[in-house]
Amino acid sequence: MAIFAHQNNRMTRDEWLTPQHIIEDLGPFDLDPCAAENRPWPTAESHFTRRDNGLTQSWWGRVWLNPPYGCETASWVRRLARHDNGIALLFARTETKIFFPWVWDYATAVLFCNGRITFCLPDGTPAKANSGAPSVLVAYGQENARILNECYFNRGKFILLRGGE
């Protein structure tokens, strides 16, 4: 599986774009370090695509991260955890090697989504089926935790992990 590829239940290479309403509700973002090359709406003010290899670039400001799913996911989540300013959209696989060091130990808050997200295809149309797995939004930094707690698109379960009153 190549970098920037998401996997569906048939393990084929696909790009699964974050629905625009999620970006609008959680944004604005300064940087999307792993943006699709062809996208029908911006996910941030600045974008790195596969050609730019966002893992090797400098990150700044508030980051939106819908990382490639597969063996590269941990590298992206680790990078955001160390950057400590942004929101990641991940599968809610809380027992994995990604979650234990980079979410449970570094994230400020999580929002477990109510229902499964239907991602979009590169032309902006919704996929025919939902993601096939539960999703979680992971906030790094107090302001991002506040935004997750107040978001309107999904009234799932918000959990503050660190930095609470």
C-alpha cells in the first residue's frame, strides 16, 4: 500500500476525502500535510500532497490530518502528536500500536463519532458506503479540544484526556 492511499474493505487503493461539512465545522486549518492531489474543496490554507511528502516538510500552525490508512498511519499520527496543534481523523481502533503511544499518551481530547462517516470520492461525491469502521477525531492542544467539544456535525462521545480543569 503506497503512501497517501486509503484502504477500503477490498484492500484496494483509493482516496477517501473528508466530507466538506466536517472541515467547515472543525476549521479553519493552516496546513493539511497529506492532502489529496485532486480535491473539490480546500482542507486548509496550505496543502502538501504525495508529491511534496508532507512527512519531510516543516509543519506550522493548526494542522488537519486525515492520514493515509495502513502501515504509514503511525508516522503521521506521531508527527501530529509531536507538533501538538491540530486534529486527526482516525479509525477508532483504540487497542492498536498507534493509539497507545500517540493518542492516549499525547492527545488532549478525543471525540468518538456517532455512527460511521461516509467519506467522499475525489470528485466530491459521497462514497456509496460508509467507512466500514468507527472513526474518532483526535485533538492535540487545548483550543482543538474546545473545538471538538463544541462541534455540531457529530454528537458522539467527547473525552478530555489531559489538560482539563
